[in-house]
Amino acid sequence: MSRIVERNLLGPSVLLLLALGGGTLLAVRAAWASATASTAGLPEVDLSVTGADVVPGAVGLAVLVMAAAAGVLAAGPMLRRVIGVLVALAGVAGAVLTSRTGSAMETARQRALDEAAVSGTVVDWDGTTAQALAVAGFVLVAGVGVLIAWLGPRWATMGRKYEAPAVREADSSDLWKAMDDGVDPTV
């Protein structure tokens, strides 16, 4: 990969983290399974189970990914490496959590039936693609995290004008401006 391409990946990486975090959050909050329960003499009841019902921690991981985008933008070289590793770990954890939901899905389905007060009715659940999208989103997040850990320290950082005033050193141009304003910088 050429140096120019490596250095110009900061913006796309930040946007990609925001998009993947938001898309994964939407996939986790979407219905993973839905059904309509009908019993003779009673109205039909629509039931749904979201990924947040099945894997509550996945919502937090998706929000963490979006917050990491701001961190990558503002962090220095070494902190970017740490953020990249954390994002990669969050992506792996999210992919594992959202892909292995067997008993948790069954528990969430039973809870949906209990909340709807439908008992003794056989309900056929229809799955959606939201779970697969959440898994794919977290896998892509892990890949972007590895990219940030690998290339992040080479990217440009925010300028010195964003540093706290006490930390910022006097620049030679600041000294000249002070003298132009009539202030003696040696005092």
C-alpha cells in the first residue's frame, strides 16, 4: 500500500466506523424473529423479538464503535493503536455474541409469548436477515479495528491549536505577534 493511500485513510476510517456502528445498531435493534399468534375467538397478536432482546450487550458494543470514531479523529498515534485494538475486540465480541444465540433466542421468544398473554398456542416464528446483518457488521468492525491499529499511528493528528493553552508551547510566530502588539515576551 502506498504511503499516500495510508495517510489518506483517516477520514474514510472515521466515516466507516460511524456507518458500521450505526448500521450494526439498527440491525441489532431490528426484529430478528416475528410471528402472528391467533387463537380461536381472540384477535391476532403480532409478536417480535429484536436483537436487543436476545443480546443486550450488542447495543452497547455498536455504540462503542460509533464513539470510537470520534476517538480516532482526536487521538494521537499511540492512542489510535489502543482504540483500534479495542474496536477490533468489540467487533469480535459482537460477532460471537450475535451469532451464537440459540438458547437466548428461545428464551426471548418465550418472553414475547408471555408478555402477549398468549398461552397454549403454537406459534411459527419467521426469521429475518437482521441477525446476519448484525454479525456481518461486527465482522467488518473487527476488520476496521485492525486497520486502525495497524495504520492509525501513521495518520495526521489534530493541530497544536486544539491543545489546551497550558500545554501549548509558545510558537515563534506567537512571540512576534506579541511584540507587534506592544507586549514584551521576555517579561
